[in-house]
Amino acid sequence: MSSLHLFGLNDPLLDPPSGGPAHAGSGPTIVVPRSVRYDLILTCTTPLSHHDAGVQDDSNRSMFNRQKQLLAVGAGGRLPTQAEIDAVCAANQVPVGLAPLFEGVTFAEYVGAALVRLFIEMYGSAGGGEGTGVFSGVERYNRLEARARQSAIHAPTLRAWWDALCASLDVPIHASKYDRPLLGLLQIPSTVQQLTLAALQRDYRTIVMLGRAWQQEGKGQWDPEDQTRLFPDWATLSFAADAIAPHAEGARVVEVPTLSGNSARHQVVREPGWRHLCRTLGISATTPGQGDLPPGVEAVFYNGGNISAGAKQPSGAFDLAQRIRQTHPLLDLLGGVTDSFDLGQSRLRVAAHLVCRENVGALVGTPAEALPAAGVSVFDMLDEVTLTRQATDRGVGQMIFTFEALCPGTPVLVRLALDPFSAPLTHGALLAAITEYVDGTATAGGQSARGFGWMDADLVAVPDGVDVADLVGGYERYLSDNRDALLAGMRDGTMGTGRPVIS
């Protein structure tokens, strides 16, 4: 077996303060680390799909991945006067028997329930009581609950929320008699609108429940003896204006569409780094367990691996981990685990920002700051895509599904920060992965097999003094010079340590 020539720890990005080379015997050398950061801009050439795994509902509509974000609310908002609140309550009375259920409900939640009640009254009786559009059948309230929340997430106003809700449930224009009651709720002061939208995001289930009970009890009960409908008495609720939190000059937590850093880390660095390593060493990068390497070895490079259930950490685990990291620059860059111990912290930090108005603060000082998309709301870039899985000739397997996607042309800023004391070959492994991604088939998000998430990728910011070709060339020479030893250690699971550590 060939001997393994480990790389050194000298980094061209670590400079002695004198500006010249350090000489033996010339006294202590103070090493000043430079920041090592790379910026990529990815531009969607096809719609970008990235589903939110945390949303589980029965709406048959998958939302784009979202993350809560604190956004400033623009000036111009005002609190409602007591007279305005009283007028809304007088126009939206509740059945007397239902009034106790509104104790502890805020004015914003009351407004949300009133809107839901109106929606059910407008569309629930259509089709002989079966509803209309998507708001029909036994699952209609599940769909209403899901779409009420989804519409509140991206709507800036209650009017936009109502439009989105009606569109998503595919209902027709309502009867004209509802115009004034509806507009009276949709045009309340913007501070209450923001509070109501937040409540519809957070407490959508109880708000829909209140709205449904309000509508059901409000239509009265049929008396079979008298053959008449008995309607309830009505009560006017009251809410104090000074109990409403001011939002005219404040902030609102909004669930903003986002491309996760974890996804960017895998698709921009880890997977391209693995492809580059396979090609350079001549490894067959096939399904785990069916290629040249044990499944665990493939996994530690491709996704970080897994510690085996019940495994006990061996003696000298730290030294073993350091030996593996010295032998495999890609694992020094990204980290991972063996069968029984962790290789330690990654040397790479990754952040991904959709270039949009909501993320403008994170774009300051980057090449993405000047892009036109930085002034556009990310919610305006969202589109809804409906796909159909075709049935067989016997009609088996057809499925229609809908999901959110970002439109072509949407830019994404990916920031990669490398620890300043990283070894040159670790640096080279990062740049080899970036080059593989930029020059290859760059994708982001999911469903690339269906044509989603294809990107134009550009490396737009490189630190001063970095010679990309030199660092990549040094890493590739290391892999070529040590190919036999590296492959032997990967195939037997020793990973250059002399002891089996991965199976």
C-alpha cells in the first residue's frame, strides 16, 4: 500500500504582521487571520421548489419553506378609535348564547372570527349545503382552516388575505348584500389588520372554530312542531380601544419564504465536493452499498453519516478524528461522524438569502444589494404550480397536487465563510466543490428531476490574494499523489487511521 503524504498547516491567508516571510530565529511571529468568505449569486432559470416540511395539513397544497422573521411595520398605521370599534361590534353581533365563548378573545381575534363567519355564510349554503369550489364536501373545513392560515402568512392587508383565501378555495363572487358588512371589516385601521393577520397565522384553528359556531348558531334552529325557524337573540360585544397594542411604529413577526442554509450547504458544497472526489479518485458514485465503497464511507462524505445505534466511543477518539480530518480535506471542511464518534466541528459556515425586500438588511455590503430584486417583496415572486401525475391506461395512479414555487429570475445569495486557520488543502476542497457546482448542473431546492430549481450560478466575491486555480490544483495533486492510499483506507473503512472506524 502506498504511503500517505499528509498536507501541512501553512495557509497563505495567514500573514506575519511585518508583511514579509517569517524566519527561524527572528523572534515570535504574530499570525493575523484574514476573513475567508465567498459569495455566490444563484439565479433561477426554472421555478424554485422548496417545500416546508413543517406544514402538515389536508389542503393538498404544499407551501414554500418558511422561517419566522421580524419585519418593521411601516409608518402610517393608527389605532382605531373607540367609536370605530363600537361600530364594528354593532354591525357584527353574536348570538347571546355564544357571547360567553368570546370572553378573553381580543378585538383582532374577534375580527378574524367575523370574517370566517361571513365566508362560511356566503359559500357554505351553496350546492344544497355542500359548499362550492374547493370549499365543499366533508373536508371543506380542513381546507378552510389550512388556506386561512396560508393566506395570512403572506398577505400584507386583510383585503389581500380575503382575495388570496377566495382564490385558493376557488369560490365565485359573493352576493351583493354582503358587500357592506365585508368592506366594514376589511377596511379597519391597519394596526388591527396586522394584529388580525398575526392571529390568523397563530390561532387559525380556534378562530375558524369560533367563526363556524357563530355562523351555525346564528342561522337559528328549526322547530318541527311549528314548522318555523327560531332565531337567537343577539348581543353586541364591547372591546376597549386602549387594550389594543399599538402597531403603528413597530414590528411584526412574519413567516418569510427562505432557502435553508442546510439545503444550500448540501447542494452547493457537500454533494459537488463528493462528485469531484469521486471523479478525481475514480470512484463509482452509485447507490450506497452498490459502488466501490462501504455504505457508511459513502454516507460520511455525502450526508455526514450516522453513528451506529448503541455504539461506544473508542479510546483515542479525538486523535482518530484528527487523523481522518488530516487525511481527507473534504471531511475537514464539512465534518461528519464515524460508526462511533464525531469528527468535530465543520470549518465552513453557510447562509442563504433570497434577494428580496424582506431580506434587504442581510444584503447590505454584498453584490446582491444592487440587484433589482432587492426592492421586490418575496411574496410577489411566489407562484402556485399545479402538476398532474398521469394515470395508467386503466386509470390507476392519477394524482393532482399543488405547491408554491418562486418564479424564474429570482436571485439567491449564498455566503460561504471558511475558518481563517483552515489548511490550504481544506481551502482547496471548498473551492473545488464550488467550481464543480458553478461549472456543472447547478440546482437548488427540490424536484430538479421535474425541471424545478435549475440555476445560473456565479461566484461573485473572492477574497483578495486568493488564487483559486492554485488552491484547487494543490488539492487535486494531493488526491492524485495519494490516490492508492486514500482508496485503500476508504474501502476497508479505516479512513487512514489504521483502525476500522466506518462500516
